[in-house]
Amino acid sequence: MEVAMKAIKARAVATLLTATLISTGAFFAAPSAVANDGTNSLAAVLTAKGNYDTDGTNYDIVTAAVLAVLEAKPNSGVSALTDGNVALTAFIPNDDAFINLVTAWTGVAPASESAAFSAVAQLGIDTVENVLLYHVVPGSTILSPDALKANGASLATALKGASLAVTVKGTDITLADQDAVAADPKVILSQVDINKGNKQVAHGIDAVLLPVQLISLGSNSLAAVLTAKNSFDSNKSNFDIVTAAVLAVLKAKPTSDVAILTDGNVPVTAFIPNDGAFLNLVKALTGKAPKNERAAFNTVAGLGIPTVESILKYHVVQGNAILSPAALKANGAQLMTALDGKVIRVSVDGTKITLADYNKKLKDPVVVLSRVDLNKGNLQVAHGINAVLMPTA
């Protein structure tokens, strides 16, 4: 009986690690020159220590999750972690990662690692399986030197159709998942290259990768964010003019569709031009640079409320929030806006996201990478842009 249980544990651990490796495979540009010919499986490594304790840096909960999936579904893709001949890389959340997830999800900190696992198990075996598969990237062994060169990479995971976005800043490696609320996991530098020298390698991470939105999104509206600071100044990177335009439209037409920005329960993505964008627009329209932001707004307002309303609606895309990792994969996409029949055409070149409108005389707006994912964690999200989108020629 004990031998059989060890075999099940080994298969479960191997499966989990395999899934994790699949999800991280895109991290590296080229395989490491270090030989990785050993066949010790990740399952064998994980199950060598599988008891719950009070050490949050261990991997007891993820091991228990793997075992639970393999017991319920012996043929699950997670079983790859038990076959040391299958090359893969797994990103494995430590126990603290699961405890933090359960706390964020339920609002109550679990009393123990066992309690945290029980809460995770309540999601159902299929969900737990998908989460595990989302942590695996199959293929070549990805060692830490390769991962540190993977900034901007998109990793296809063992979960069909699901990928991870990689960001590297110095020695910080962050993995972006599909949950807009939970913190994105970071690789724990003291826990990298686990099982090095073998075909299966793992890296510890400090949060659980989520392939779906698990934690509820907030209802803070974009209007609340914009109006928190709405006085004109000399900072071109702010959004004072677009805020004044929204307020002007709502004052003149309280039932305008622009009012959607005040309802945080309605999911939208807004591309909001900074003040420099409006200053440049006014100069292009009049041939003269406005003296200040207020003068620029007055010129825009002079176009008439219906025109200003149409321009604002053309900057809003209804539906689930589009976060920056998804936007970077949206080359060629056409976004239907809140202005009837009008679309925004997206082109992506590296990390440059350009939005094409209907005006061929003015430069197309580019997303300002330092001002993306504004109001993240809520149903309404915005990205700053450096020019105004024009719905007419």
C-alpha cells in the first residue's frame, strides 16, 4: 500500500511539474549550454517531502494538489511530471502563495496549509487540474540564465490555448496571468533550477498562476479615477483635458453614453489621451499652439458637445477589460467602440501598440507604456495614449 501511494505521489508531482514547465517554455531564447541529461523526475523531488508544516517556503500544497488530480484523473496531462525522460520546466508556487490566494479569494486566512489545500480543492478537480497545467511549459529545460533573457516572451502552457507573459527587470522575473486582481507571481531567486542536471527542472514562484479571473473585480469607475485630479496644470502627461471634456458632456447631456464611465459595474476599456495629445490636436486644427490646457479645452469645447461626445465614445471599448499583456498580443485586431459602427485598428510592433483611426492627416495614437492598466483590479481599465483618436477624416 505504501509503495503504491509513493508511485501515485510520484506521478502526481511529475504531472504538476510538467504542466508548469509547459507554461514556461517560451521563456528562453535558446537552451542552456549546461547538460541536462538526468532522468530524475520533478515528482520524485516533490514527494521526497510531502507533509504539511508551518514553513511557507515549501511546496506541500502544490504537491497535495498534484496527488489529488492524479488520484481522480490518472491519465491527466499532469502525469508528465512523473516521467523524468520528458523535458519540461515547471513554475511551482510555494505554500505561502496558496495561503495568500485563499486569503484573497475568501477574505479569511486559512488556519493551516491543510486548510488552504481544502479550500483550493473546493474549486473542483477540473479547475485544480487546469491551474496546475497552467504552470507547466514542456520542451527544453529552462534554467535561470535563460529565463533572465526572456523579457517580453509569451509562453504557451500545457493548458490548451493559455499562455503567460514574461517581464524581466534586472534579476526580477515576473509572470503575468489572466487574473487582474491577484498579484502576478515572481520567480524566487533562492529557489531556481530545482533538479538541475535533469531533463525536468522547476523554479519556485511566490504566487499562484491563474488561467481565469478567480478573484472578483472591483467596481471603482474610471470617472472616479479621472476626477480625483481634474485641475488644469502644466503637466502634459496628465489627463485633465479629457476629464474636463467628459464632465462637459455629462453636464450638457446627463443621459449620454459617456455616462458609462461613471458606472463601475459596467466593464470597459478606455484609451485616454493625455494633455499633450490635446495640445497637439488643437495646434493641428488651428495652426497655433494653445497657451495652456484650459485654452486647449476651450478650443475642443468649441467643436460642439455632439462632436466632443462622439470623440469620447470613440475612445471607449465595451466588454471585459483589455489589460496590457493582452493588448501586446492584439496585432491586427479591430476593436468595436461605443460610437456606433466605428472601430479602432490595432497594430503591435514589439512593445509599441499603435491605434489607427479614421483621420489620415494626423498621427495615429500610440499607447504610453508607462500609463497602462490604470484602475487595474476593477471592471473598468484605461490606457494612456499620446494622441486623440478621431472618428472622422
